[in-house]
Amino acid sequence: MVADGGVQADPSSKTPPWAVRIRWGNGEIAGAGVLLSPDRVLTCAHVVAPGAPVTAEFVGAPGREVPAVTARVDGDAYVPETCDADDDPSGDVALLRLEHPRPAHETVALRRLSAPNRTVRMYGFPHEHNGGIWFRATIIGGCGRDGQVQLGPRTPGETARPGCSGAGVVDDLTGEVIGIVLTAKHDRHGNAFSFMSPAETIVRHLPQVAAWTRGPTAVDDRLRSRTDGPPARDLDEPFAQRLAAWLRGDGEQVEISLVPPGDHARAATLRRAITLADRELRTAASVGRASLDPPGTVPSAGGHDLALDVTGVTAAETAERVAERMGLWRHPAGPAAERIRTGGVALTLVVVGVDRAADPPALLDLLAVLREGGSRLLLVFHETGPCYERARSDLVGRPARERRDRLVTRLRELTGPLAASLGEAMATVRAEDPESVHEALYRAGGALHILTGAERPDPPGGGPDLAAFERLTDRLDARLRAAAGRLDALRRRRGELAGRLDGYHALHRSLTGGAEDLETDALYRSAHRLLRARPCDMRAVEEAVDAYVRLVEHADRPGSERNPRERGGATPS
């Protein structure tokens, strides 16, 4: 990972010194916590109760004894879990104050990082392992309106269990603590899910935790909304809906918007969307009463990973900011742009003022690197011009053409070589569902006709919905290749049955010495005729060959009245 521009994560499997085991007054393990400062422990609200003492145990401390310190909720630093009208959870974080401080070197800070697809591990205290154990997971993505994040366990047994609530979530790439485990939930179908609250969501609920949180915030100051109240009267509602949809994951990988100077409504709408999509800046109003906002204008919490105003900023400075958000710290392996290129990390990035950067062409080169690495980009320009047109051409138009060309290549493979192979196979053996194969080929041909017949999209972003065609092509490809696999299996089975029939026919002839046996010979001819039929009905062939084999085997059994050896007939040599 170091070679890729990252930082070597601590490979140690030792108990981290900041990991805290929390017990209730009756001695039962309540959950886990993270030591943020010598006298503060972060945990889940459901693990503790305001005013009630708990015992914080520092299992990673040196020595044979486990230090135990009484702790209580620190003032009003307690946000219980609540659910909104959609039953989405919110909150469930608390900060404890220790009666006696711990050494400063045992503490750890939270780190703001982009979250999607990161591999992580947590140190919790389930009942079966109350001394502590590591759990591994992958961050899947945000859920609900509070900014919580779903964890996908590496194995089914690594779902968070009682005793893990409040455990620190450690990013494998950097070794940084990026949040805490909230809880595991089971649905009515028996599926188990684990969730975490990332650093920025924690800071929104407990602002005092910002003192122990590292890394710049995800939104530049100039892009923050100037009001926490209801939407302004001059809200550009159609623009707000498009922004919210893109920040929810809809739309193209690269979206380009124009916010002209003096268009205060459009600028305010952009700031509002950026602010509401940020886990740390999102207001309580937007979390709990989204229905009061105009329909479709509230983006998902965590809808972006980073929002930058690059006015007057160099491409190198922008790259450093992006690399830091990705967790790709400065390293001798190369400059930030190279770390981004090789780091294998993608994020959702909002870049405002692209045409007013210190060096717009260099910035566009960086944005092309991000796009190629899978990042989603919302690029905001203030005016049209050469930079704007190049961005539309290089980041939207050309990739769209290349994307369509790849689709056309795939569809030509389906309707050409694969279709020919399927036709040959279906002429040999009867398909189980030939109508499904013909329908899939028909749809593939129709998609190919649309994509090759449509004019090149101009302006960029026009033309067919490539994402929809990609999904269609994926489905058709899977269906046709599955059909090809089944047909190949049937053809192999046909060869096996032909060999079996020939083998038993030779056996029968050796038993009878070539003497005529009308019943057996009739079965043989029937099976042989079915095998030669085009297309071959494999179910009928199976039955015919099995019937012939049974008759031959019966004839060869001792005591059978058809056994030629017991009737004085010829015996095979």
C-alpha cells in the first residue's frame, strides 16, 4: 500500500490502548468506547445512561492488571437514538468523563475521511470474547438521513454483536479511527446488518468532539449555506432537484453546471445542496423534517465526500486536498496527483469555480485522472468559454463516446459470434426455453440499432441513456451466456449418451452373437433415431437410452429368460 501512495497501516493485532471496555454497575459488559483524551471516552448512548456511573476498563494498558475507572456522561454530551417518520435512526452517541485521567499516549483522535468501500476493523467485547476481539468489515455506504454508514462483515460471523457498540472503527489503509460502531440490527427475514457513525456525524451531534477530530472539514467555508432555516424564497427548485438527485447517486459520473455571476438564487441553491449533503453541516431540521422542504430537493447525508471552491487555487493544492480526503498522505512515492492515480480510491467530489482556478487546464487534467479512477464529479463553472467547452468535451463528451463504443462492441458480440454459436447449438439440441433466447437476441439487436443509429451526442450529455443500456446489456449478456452454458451441457450430455448407447449396443451384440432380438433392436433404433434428430430432444433421448440400457442389463443377469448364455446362446469373449 505504501508503494501506491498510502500509509502503512499498523499490522499489529494487539489490543489498541485506546480501546475501552464498559461495564454497568452489575458487572455486565455494556459495550465499548474510544479514549479521545485523558479524561474523555466516546461511546454509544444506549450503552450508558445520564447520571448513572459505569466502569471504563482499559484492556490495552501495559501490565497484568486491567485499569478500571468510574465514568459518567459528560454534562449534556448525550444524544439518544431516535427514529424519524421513516424509521431511520439518528443519534446514539455519548461522551463520558473519567473520574481519573489516563496517560495521554493511550488516546487517539478521530479522522475525517471519505468512507465508501474502505476496509475497516473494529475491536469489540462480545460475550464469547470479553477480553476483546477484532472484527473486519467493508464500508458499503450511507443509510438514512442522519449520515450513518452500513458495514458489510467480511464473514457472516463478524457482524457486530452485543459488546461491540461504541467500538472504534479503524481504517485499514491509514490506521486511523474514523468512527464508532453503533449496533447490529436483524430484519424479519433474519438478515443481520451492522452500522457505524463516522467522525463527521459524531461531531454534528457532539460538537465538543471536534477538539479531538483531525483532518479538514469536507466543505470549504465559502460553499456553506448562510442559513439554517427553511429554504429561501428565491430557491431555484428545478436546480435543487437536479443537484439532490445527483448527490443521491443518480445521473452521470460527471455533471457540469453553470452558476453565472449575479445569479444569487442559483448560487444559494448550490450552497444549500452542498451543506445538506455534508454529514457534519447537515442541520437537525433537514434530518428530522425533510418533508417540509420542496419535494426532491433534499440530498442524502454524505452525498459528497468533498466540496471545494478552487477559485485562485492551483491544481497541485487541489490534488493535496483530495489525496488527504482519500487517506493518501504525502509520501516520497510521488506528488499528490500520482498518489490519486495509483491509490485505488474513488470519491464523490464537488468542484466550484473550475474556470477561476489558478491554472484551469492543469485542474482539468487532474479532474480527468479522478474520473478515470471512478470518482464522481460535479463541476461548477461561472461562465462559458474555452475551459467550459474543454471540460464538456474531455470529461463528458469523449468518455460518453468511448462508453457507447464499448457498449456497441459488447452488443455486436452478443448479436454476432454468440448468436451464431447459440444458433448452432440450438440446431443440435433443443433449448429448454428457446423463446427466452430469441427474445434476448431481439432486444440486443434493438439496442445495437439504437446505439449505432443515434447521432453523436452534441451537446455532451445528450443521446441515449447509456447507464440504462449498460444495465440492459448486462442482463442480456448474463441471460444469453447462461443459455449458452446450458446448451453446451446438453451437447456434452448428448455425446455421453451416444457413447453409452454404442457401448451397450456392442455389449448386446456380443451377448447374442449377432442374433436378432426384435424388442431390444427396436429400442436401439428408437434411441439412435432420437440422437440423430435435429434439434435433439434430450429428455426423450435420456428416456430411450435408459430403457435400452435397462433391457440389455436385464438380459445379462443370471436367471433371466433373455440371458443367451442360459439359453445356450453365444457368450461374449
